[in-house]
Amino acid sequence: MQRFYEVMFIVRPDVADEDLDKLIAGLEQTVTSGGGKIRSTEKLGKRKLAYMVRKFNDGNYVLLTIDADGVLIAELERRLRVSEPVIKFITVRMDEEEKRLAKVRAIRATKKKLSAIPPAPPIAAPVEAPAEAAPAPATPAPAAPAAETATPASA
């Protein structure tokens, strides 16, 4: 079963370009002779390492993207391990990553984006007048007529 892999490896910085090309060609030959397919080969150039690896502070990065099966990847990793100029390598299976990313994209596509919803128009709040200028009640209080009726009864 062919799967999609990315193999990144770091080569010592003191290796000549011709030797680096021979190493890459040998690894590509291993992949093609094993029934795999090279998608791309990228020389990413000389970069500083995050930490010291085998007494080196920088190295030449190379990225191979290939279609291969597990047996071929094991053989490629074995060759990288025993190759003296290679100071570090990593192999990542990308078909699972692509599947996971497609699933996340599908979930995001079904959700309604908050930025796509138009904002609600602002609600006009009533403006309150200051407390000293409060409007008087519309009907007067009935306290005054009640006081008049109580006075004639006592007289």
C-alpha cells in the first residue's frame, strides 16, 4: 500500500555540494528501486540548529516527499542512520495528516462564522433627564380634599 511521506534530514555543514548531491541521488535510487515514487526533492540550504547535534551548530537541510510503503521507508531510514554525513533525520507520514486536516476543514465549513453574521443594529436607549428636572405626575395627589372634609366634621 503506497502512502505519502515526508523525510527530512540534516547533513553535516562541511559536506561538499557534490557529495550532498550524490547522497540525495543514492536515496532517490533506493526509493525508486524499491517501488516508491519521488514527489519532490528540496534542498532547504544551510541553517542554524536549535541545539548542538554531534558537535555541529548548523547543517544542510534536505526534504524528500515520497510515495512508498512501510518496508521501503524502513530501508530508507536504515540507510540514513548508517550514512556518516547525515546527523539527524525524521520521517512523517503525511496521508494521515492530510486526512485529519480535511476533517477539520469540513467541520469548520459547516459551522456558521461569527464574522459572516451581520451585527445587530444598536438599540436606541431612552435618554434620561437629570433628577432635578423630573416631570411632575399627570394627576395631582388627593391629599388636600381629604383634609377639608375632616375639618367641617369637627366644627
